[in-house]
Amino acid sequence: MTRIKYTLLVLLSLMLTSAMADDEYPSASPKMEIEEEAGLTEETDYSGSAPIVAHFTSNVSALGDYTPLYEWHIYEAGKEDSPYLIRYDANMDYTFTRSGTSYISLAITFVHGTDTIEYKMEDPFSVQASESVLHIPNAFSPNGDGQNDVFKAKSDYKSIIKFHGYIFNRYGKKLYEWTDITQGWDGKHSGHDVADGVYFCKIEAEGADGKQYHIHKAINLLRGYDKSTTTSGAGQ
């Protein structure tokens, strides 16, 4: 009798385990990661300067025999029914280049024969790109002291998605150009220091908010008098 009871308990346990397994349905745990200087950081709500590079993963679990159909939506506030981007991949990468707040949601339809299971994020991710800011200095001193040695945009710039800078001498000769806003001119031309004096910069840029920057200004190179400086750079 004891052996029969034991056998029944084992069978009942197996049946319960099987039922629990049958009740495990496909689901997902979406994740958003943002590229920053220190590396990738996981976020649900992010605010920063455009361009903002983001990576989204669906992280499906308990898929079993179901086939997942993915649908990522990126939309603005109040426009959930008219997203400005739809993607159908399990994971996606996107670079946010417009100012304002964008929301990101994921819906998945799991299909197995005639059986379907619907999944939708309860709370969307959000990415807020600030309005653009761009300031250009009036002078720099490339004397190797580690202070203001490079002429470039001031460090308070925000949400600049396109940038092109040029440096000219007083005769209109182009001495330097660059497109990486983090870089700039070191006061050299053809490998030689140019002379102290007035030069001219031209900056063409675009902000994530659509603002166009057309900056033309004189700048002062103030390296300081140095007998070792070659005169071949004067007037270049």
C-alpha cells in the first residue's frame, strides 16, 4: 500500500510539472543601451545631446515552438498611432538626430499554428535630445602649455549633428578644415607654426532642432613672440 501511494505521488508530481511547463508562455524583456564615452549604459529614460546612438534588444524568453513577429515603433509624444519609424527585427540600432523626446515601444506576436500570443511593452523607453548650442571662441594660444592650444568649438556645444570648419589667412588662403566637432586647428600649416596674428574662421553646422549655423569671424592666434618660430609661416 505504501508503494502504491508513493507511485501515485510521483505521477502526480510529474503531471504538475508538465502542467507548469505547458503554462510557460513566450515573453520578452526589452533593453535599451546608450553609447557614451565610458561605454554602453543601460537606460529606460535618457536625456542628452544629439546625435544619441542607442541599441535595442528584445530578449525573448520561453519561445518554444512559437515564431516571433517583432514590431518596434519610434514616435513623438501624442503620436503613438503614427510612428516616424517602424522596424521588424528582433534587435535594432538607431541614432537620434532630432531634438525633443522620442518614445520607443516593442510589440511581438508569437505564432504557433493557429495559436497567437500578443506581447506589448507596458512602459515605452524615452530618449530626449536637447536643443542645439554652438559657441566659437575668439582666440587661442597654441604654445604647448596645455591651455587653449587648439582652436575648436567651445565644450558647451549640444546636439550638433553636422559640422564643417575652415581656417583662412588674411589673403583668403585655406590653411585648415575639419568635420569632427571635437577636433580643431593647432595653429600649423604644412607642418609649420603660422605667425601670431589675425586669421579667419568659417563654420557651417546644423543642430538637431534644424537650426543652421553660419559663423564667419576673425580669430586671434596668440602664441607669443618666440625667436624659434619660423617666419615661413607668416601670412600663410
